[in-house]
Amino acid sequence: MTDLVAVWEVALSDGVHKIEFEHGTTSGKRVVYVDGKEEIRKEWMFKLVGKETFCVGAAKTKATINIDAISGFAYEYTLEINGKSLKKYMENRSKTTNTWVLHLDGEDLRVVLEKDTMDVWCNGKKMETAGEFVDDGTETHFSVGSHSCYIKAVSSGKRKEGIIHTLIVDNREIPEMLE
């Protein structure tokens, strides 16, 4: 990877993905790697600026690398996820998902709740869930190994805060991680 010009880490529901981009500024070569696997390779490109679009993760999320000339032979590389800048995408994502990281049975787990669909992901796998109404809200049950888990959704009582989601594993509350 002699022409490596950019590396990004993108947190999606199925995990954190590493995107690497090689750009040969003399040959025009473009290579995109996602999690170390080659996704795109173009050897000779006469146009040194432009874009490369590809998919990331289990949900095949659309990603685009923009290549812009800033001066002479200097280039700027920006990553867009679902048509938004990486920064905007991550800001929006923090509103639409909750993420918890915990250690269970000697393994690090990353649990993600997609609030719009109520899908639950654990270490890159979409979990089988069962929803249940309870007195103060809802519970979305799933299991990890022999551990019983659920995400409790209760109203904050405040319109601006909305619904508060809490992960409970073996009757223990897990603190949320901010991505």
C-alpha cells in the first residue's frame, strides 16, 4: 500500500468498518479497501479527480470517496456515507441509534439498537428479538449465549428528550457508549 492517502473508521450497526484508499497521483490508480478486503481497483485513470462509490457492511450502506484537487498536485479526500459527509452521518446516527459495549464470557460485545426499526445488532449479527409491552414502556428481549438481555424503552416525560433506551443484561444495567 504505497499510495495510501486516506483511512476512515465508520461505525455502522454491524460494527466499526475501516475504509482505506490508495490514490496514485501519477498513474491515477485508485484502490478502495473495506476491512482489509479490496472492493475497487482501477489501475490507469487519466482523470485524477472524481468519485468512487461502493458498499460497506451487512446492510450494504452506500459510501462515496470524493477526490478533489486543492492546488497543483495536492488532493483532498472526503468520505460520504448515504450521501452525507462522514461527520453529518455520525451526528445523525447518534440520534437514530444507541450503542452499548460490554464484556461477557471473556468476549467484548457491541450491541446497537436502531431506533427507527427497533432492530438489535450484536457484534455484526442482527438478533432475533421479541417485543413486549410493560407497565412503563416496552421491552425488546433477545439472548446472547446463555445470557438473557432486553432493551427497555420508557418515556422521559420530556418532549425534547423523547424515549430513553436502557440495555439490561442478566438484570444488570449496561451504560451506553457515545460514538
